Amino acid sequence: MKKTETMKIILLDKYLFVSMLFFSSVELVLKNVHIESLYSILNGKLELSIIVLRGLSVIGGVGCFLVFFLVNLFELIQRFNGDKVSNFIYSIKETFLLHRFLKKIDNGKQLMSDSNSVVTRVFNKAVNKSLIDIREDSITVYIKFPRQYQAQKILSDVEEQLKEYIANIDSDYYISAPIRERRGLFFFGKRR
């Protein structure tokens, strides 16, 4: 059992989007730096560095956007030919809903209340890589298993609630029992 291509694309999209935001913010900051006021302080050594950094941030942002666009275009073409495009959008939407659901529950308490807890951070980091792939006839849910024992215990405690949550948001599918495969927990579903 491996992650599907759609799952890998959704995970890559998250990283590319964050990279695009980073490069855009660096470009905006460097664009607003007044070289004339700093020129007298640093004797002209900063001007070339700012120009080079602006160029690199523009190239990085455009590169991330092109990869983002091409990867999603490839997935949308595949979905258009063999499945529904709306299922790809539902996959992305439900992935973010799953992240929000998993980050907040621990036997009825909020995990985010103790932000200094190492176990909480490890758990949230692992479940933030959870993914959902919805197809016309099946659904696949992948939840990354945390490395620490205490974080694994939290996930195993909410496993039944998680299965119920997935069955509720995707009521058109029969959801199987979770299957642990290496560092991941998989739920599979077939259309009713």
C-alpha cells in the first residue's frame, strides 16, 4: 500500500504554495528597501546583493508557480479523462478538514491548548501530512504515524472516532478498518 499520485500531488502543492509565498514576501521586502539610504552606510556594497536577491526570489517564485501549475494541470487532465475534476477539489478540501479534525481532538480535549508539549507537536506534525484521495468508486485515506510512542497512543485512541468522522464526511462510501503499513495508517472505502 502506497500513497496514490493524487496524495503526493496534494502534499507537493502545500510545499509549493508555501514556497511561493516565501519568495513573494522576500521580493516585496527587497523591493521596498531604499538603496539610496543604505548606500551611504555600507559604501555601495549592498546594492548588488539586493539586486541579486531580488532576481533569485523572482526566479524562485516563478519556478514554484510553474511547477505548481504543471503538476496540477497534469492531475486535472487525468481526472478529466478518467474521473471527475470535482473529486480532486473534494480531495483537497477534505484533506484540510481532516487536518483540522485531527489537530483538535484528544479524548474531548484540545491538543493545541498545551503548545509547549513535545508530544503534541510531534502528533500535529505527523497528522499534518495526512491525505485523502477521492475517486469515483473509491476513497483512500492516509495518516502518517507519529514516531513517538505517546503520540502514537493519541492516534490509536482516536482511531475509532477517526473512522466515524471519515464515514460521516464521505457517506457515499463504505469505510474499512484501518490498516497499518510501515509509517502510515490507511483507510479504504468503496462506493455504496
